[in-house]
Amino acid sequence: MKENLPTLKEVKPLKDYHLEVKFSDGVEGKVDLSEFAGKGVFALWKDYSQFEKVSIGLGGELVWNDEVDMDGLGIYLRLTSKKPEDILPKLRELTNA
């Protein structure tokens, strides 16, 4: 049985390293990514215009360039405060086995 995971449908950069996102299941809201700014691969964001170039990749991930991306499901979990097993029931089955 295939999992019906929410996927990113829209993304819009906002001020202060925030994004407005919308998912396929209707969940939408703002996420704060400022904690990543300037760290590791996200050093790219020191130039804020690079942060504003965010788009949605073919796999539903957030993409800034060929080297910088972020998983869409992770953004969904951050936005909803859900745990992975809340949207991936098979994980719950595996941990309770």
C-alpha cells in the first residue's frame, strides 16, 4: 500500500528567513528557517537574495541551487508539529513490533 504523503505545492519567501508554504493536503503556514542561515551549506543565505530564490524541486523538496535543498516532509513536520509516525503509520507499526 502506497503512503499518501503531503507534498509542497507553493512556496513564497518572506522577510527574516521565513517561508510561506502550502501543501497538497491543504495545510499552509509560515516556517522560520533563520536558525539555518549562514551555517554549513546554508552559508549561501548570507546573501539574502539567494534565500529568495527558493523553488520546489521535482521530488517536492525546497531548492535554492544544485547544492542546497531541504526536504519538504521535514518542513511539513516543522509546520504541523507532527511526528514522522503521525504521517507514516508504517513507522508506528515497525516501532511497536
